Amino acid sequence: MERVALLLTTLLLAGSARAGPEPGKVVLTVEQAVQVALAKNPSMRLAGLGVEAAEAGRKQARARFGPTLQFEMRAMYFNEPPGFDAGGMDSGLIDQLQQIDDLARAQGDSVDQALSGALLGFGQSMLALPDMFASENYDVTVSVRLAQPLSQLWAIYQAYQLAELDVDIAKVAGLRARSRLGYQVRQACLQLLTARAGVAALQEAQATVAAHVERAGHFVEVGLIGKNDLLQARARLAELQSQLIAARHGLRLSRARLAMLLDLPVDTEIDLQQPPGDDSPEPPLAQVVGRALAARPEMRELQLRIRQAEHGVKASWQGFIPGVTLLGQYQHNEGSLMIPPAWTVGVMVDFNVWEWGASYYALEQARVRLQQARTALGQLRRGIELEVRAAWLKLRQTREQIAVARTALEAAAEQLRLERQRYEVQQSTSTDVLDAQSRLTQAKMRLESARYQHLLARAALRHASGQAEE
């Protein structure tokens, strides 16, 4: 993916460099700038990594369906070998038992004789037994355990559903980031174009006022006007020069911001081709609102959040279900005194009989979160409707402002022409000409600004309606 993005960016930049009027200058259209940003901006890489992380979480949740295999090894060393002796049987005790048996025989009591004989025989056999229970002074145990959850599969399934929805949410978040970046690039491009138009208008005004200053100086030399008019013209020229310096710095800042969005060095010389005008009428408001509610990534993301909350409620019921686990174990032992069976198979059941209502409150919390998500969906719906309405009205407003600005420009140009004619025959002052020139400059800047504001309003309506970036 990164190689494809790099190739796309290289082709766009190389083509723009060949088409540019100056060597080393990058010339792009607005749509090309959007494509470069979508291919190179770090936010797109972050969105891709978010999808990869969610996909890994989904695979992790899927792995919990199967049994777990555990391996354990334990090794212990004792200071002396453990074992069993004769249980306290010594020769003194045997002598006492022999005396009791002799006495029973002398008295002829058959019951006592039988009991004493049995005790004497047991004691003698214990002394005669070898130390058959003796073991080594170490203990090594190796065990392998297989556990398959049974009743927990319900909660595991709900967790898997949550993980699958996380993947869908990450993809929707990527679409939202893509749409937001496209709008930001268009906004930055139009701001750059507006700043460039302002610089051009100020440069034209500066050249005009500079010519007027030269003409006024000639008139002062021949005595047609006073020196005060010349000073006023020079002061207006200095004011325009100051405005032009500020405008050029603003233009550089706009270029740097666009370069940052395109993931290019901030000092890259970026120039944009003039975008075509768009005088197409606005679509019906109800149609745009309906499309936005169906296509906005935020709506889709919140709907997925609601589904997650529903699965969260279902998963919370696991706290009320006993845990049933099928177990199988193999154990090998060396050196131990007591060797356990090698194979063990069984079922383990566990249930929290009393936990101070923790499971109940967990279920209540999941239900509240579900209600929060549903309430947020309604609030988002109203917010999108308002955003679309505002963008739609802004588009109509800028269309009307273009017509007003065009009329004002025509009037300002005619007024400047008349003031120049009157100034040539000494019927107006230098101040009148400069004021007319200032009004013309402002009218040009307002018209250019209105045009770009119209394009920006159209881009804002495109973004608000959820139109996807190609």
C-alpha cells in the first residue's frame, strides 16, 4: 500500500513539475492535491494501522473458542529423602507385647490371648518389613493440561461479535478520516488561492498607485498641484506596500499548511491551478439531508457502537451462569513418594454464589451504556441535519454575494476611470483618485474572496452530505 501511494504521489508531482511554469515549482490542481494527501498524509496510515489492530483483536477473540493447552514443570530438592519407618515400633514395645501375650496364655483367656497374639504378630512384621516407602531426595513433576470452556462459550461468542464490530468501526473511522482530510485539503487549497488573489490585487494596486505617485510628482514640478497631494499619494503607496508584505507572508503560511497536509517539506513551492467555477444550482435541502443521514460515517459508526452495546448486555448475563469446563490432564512424576495417576479427565464447575451484586450491577451498567449510545444517535442525527442546513444556506449566500461583488467591482472600476479623467483636468484631487483606487482594490479582493468562499461552501456541503473521497 505504501509503495502504491508513493508511486501515485511521484507521478502526480513529476507531472506537475513538468507542467509548472518555473523549475522546481510543484503545480497541482485541487483534486490532485487531495489525492496526494490521501496517499501520503500520516492520518491515513494511522487509520490503516487502526484497522490492522482491530483485525488482530478479532483473531484473538476467535482463538478463545478452542481449548487451552497448558504445560507445567515443577522440580523440588529435599535435604533428606522422605519416607515411612516402622511407625514407632521398637524392641522395647515388642517386649511389652510379648509379656502381655505370655500372661494371657498363663491365664487361659482365649480372647486376650488372640488379641495379644495379633498385636505381637503385627509389631514383629512391622520390624521385619524393609523400608519399601523410601524415595529419592528430589521430586520432578511434569504435567500437561487441556481445558475446554463450555458454558463460557456464550460470553466468548459475544466478545467475538464485539471484536468483529471493532473491525467495522475501524474501517468506518478510516472513511471518516479520509473525508475529513479531503475537506481540509480543499479548504487549504482555497485559502491559498484566496491569499494568492489578494497578493495579485495588492500588486496591481501598488503598481497603479506607484504610477499615480510618478504622475503627481510631475504635476508638482510644473506647479499644477501642491506638494500635499504628492505626500498623500506616497503615504497611500507605503500603506499598500505594508499590506502587500503581510499578504505575502500569509501566502507563504498558506503554502506551508498545504504542504504539511500533503506530507511535503514546509518550504515546498506549491502553486495551484485555477479551479473551474461551479454555478450549478443547489440540490433540494431535503435530498441533501437524507443523503447525509444515510452516508455520513459518523452515523454508521454510532450504529455499530449501538450493536456493540447490545452484545455487551448479552455478555453481562455470563455472571449469572455457572462456569463449566471440561478438563483433561496427563502427569509424569519422578522421585516422588506418592505417584499420582498419569491420566485425569473430569469436569470443573464453578459459580460465584455471593459477590455483593457485582454481576447485577455489571448488567445494569451495560444497559445504561446501550441507552447512552441510542440517545447519542438521535443527537447526532439532529446535529447532522443542522450542519447540512448551515452548509446549504452558506452556499446560497455565497452565490448571492458573488453577484453583489461583481456589481460593486464594475462600479468601482468606472468610478476610478472617472476620477482619473477629472484628475487629469484638475477637477479632483489626488486623494479622490487614491480613494477610488482603494475601493477598486477592495472590490476585486471581495469578488475573488466571494468566488473562493462559494467553492469552499460547496466543498463544505459535499463534506456535510457524506460524499466519499475517491
